[in-house]
Amino acid sequence: MTLEAPIRFPCSGCGAQMVFDAESQQLKCTYCGNLAPIEIPEGYEEPMEYELDFTDESDESLKDWGTEQQVIKCENCGAETLIPAQQTAAMCAFCGSPKVLPQGSDDSIRPESLIPFHISKDRANELFLKWKKKKWFVPNAFKKQQTNSNVTGIYIPFWTFDAQTESDYSAEVGVYHYRTETRTRTVDGKTETYTEQVRYTVWHSTSGNYERFFNDILIPASSQHDKKLIERFHDFNLKDLYPYKPEFLSGFTAERYNVHLRDGWDIAKARIDDGLESDIRSNIGGDEIRNLSINTDYYDQTYKHILLPLWNATYAFKNKTYHYMVNGETGSISGKVPRSGWKITSFVLLCLIITVGIILYFS
């Protein structure tokens, strides 16, 4: 016997369940089509940033999601998602497995804000069909077939981090110089004298101070997905964040984060350090840099926990399953497709023929 999902947001007209509608950006009745706006708190301008405190994950006041949530865990792939209490899941939103196990109440920081879905499920399917036709080196049969995808709307958890940095650095800088040298060589038994430009490097020490503010370093807080797929989404507009309200989740699944706050900060800090090194190297200049040493202090670190919309999808081609995702805000796609061996081979051979032809021509 399948349990019906509880009506959390009843329609004022007929009492049926209302879910968030991406096209109207309102709650929409699944029965009569009635629309109801989602009220945003008066005076809201931007989400709150929290001072970076790793004890926040044990602060009960930061765990109220607005509706009672329960965690379900897939025993096939291990994914953990949040659904309203009393609701049961028919299948895992990630791998399609029907084996999901209740895990009890949620025990994680609630989201501070989110970007609601702007791309509908039908639109996500349309965009995928157009996207796959533009892919290179895929079988013609795949391009032509009307691929049926198993598509689920999921709010994926992310951390964002801000930090003011101040770095002291020192290094040795090498600058290229050139001098003309006279040399000799033997050609057809005769000795010739010629000149040649020879490069040499002059090194000098340098040091300095560099300051930079990092804003909204975006870190995925889920380890259930292919990292390469998610990291290709650089087009979320974090200026479009709405305050978290449970109405936005109605009809969708919200994933619980499993990359904890401290781990998220460690990843963000590594990105910050990489960015600082790149900036400082550019600031130092020169032709070569060696023995670079950077000592960085961090100030005013803040974070927020947000949810971003993704359509998570799988499809089958010749008994093999492939995975793709559609950005629920912009419609951009990141995914995997089958490859045509003969197309790849033909392309490689063509490149070799062209390369050999150019070599022969110039020789």
C-alpha cells in the first residue's frame, strides 16, 4: 500500500495539494490550477551572512526548516534527501532505486536562502534534446532517438564563504636579458663566424603585502553527485537568492548536506589560497619566480547555507545508463553522452593526415 504525501500547502479553492510552479513562480494547485503567491518578508534585500562558527551545526535554533522534515537514505547509492514528515519515497531521486530507508528527523543547519526553479520539467527535457543533437562524436542513432529521461527536481545544498585576506609574501624574481655572442661553425668544410642572441636570467629578491576580499566562494555541500558535472555550473546568479521558505520546496526534493561546515571551509580556503597565489604571481611580474612564500591571515569569515535548483536526470542508451543535470535557474546542461568509436577514430585519422600533409609540404 502506497501512502499519500501529506498536504502541506492546501489550495484555498479546493483543498488539494499546491506545489511550486517554475513558470509562474507561485504555488499552483495540482487539481484546479489555482495560483497563490509566496510572500517574501517585507524589507528583505539579501540573505544573512553568519560568522564562521563550526559549532553552529549543533545549534538547534538554526535547524528549523519551517515544516517537519524526515531524512530518507537510499541503501543502493547512499544518498540522503529530505522530505516532509509522514511522506514516503517511491524511489531514490539519484539512482532510481526504490529502496529508501527512513532515517528519522533531520539534524542539519537549515538553508538561509535559495534560488527557486525557473526551468520547468518539460522545458528541461526540451533543452536536453536540443543539447544532445549538438554534441560531437556521438552515435547518429542517439541523436535521432527521442530519449526518455527519468528527471527529478532537486535542491542541491551549497555553502558560500566570504573572507577578507591579508598576505605577506617574498620571492626571487628572474628577469630575462639578452646579449649578442659571436660563434663559429663549419659549413661545407669552411669555418664561418656568426652572431646569436643568448638569453640569461638576472635574479633579485622581492617582498610585499597583498589584500583581497573574497565574496561568495561557492562550495557544493553534497558528495553524492559527479563533482565534475556540478562544478561546470558557473552560471548561478547568487544575486537572485530568495529567503528560504518551505513553500519553494513543495513538489521537489531537498538534499541534506553531507559536506560539513568545517570541511566546506577547508575546500574554500584551498581555493582562496590558489587565487591568492595566482594574484601575487601576477603582481610580482618578472619572467620567472622561484622560492615563493605566502603567509595569509583571514578576517571577517562568514558563511551561509543555500539551496540551488538542479534537474537531476538519467537515461538509457543500448542498455547503458547515462547521467546529466540541468540548471533549474538558467537551463544550462552538464552531462555525459555515449561516444561513437568510428567517429572518434575517423577524426584522429583525419588530423594525422592533415599533420603529415603540412610536414611534407614544408619539407
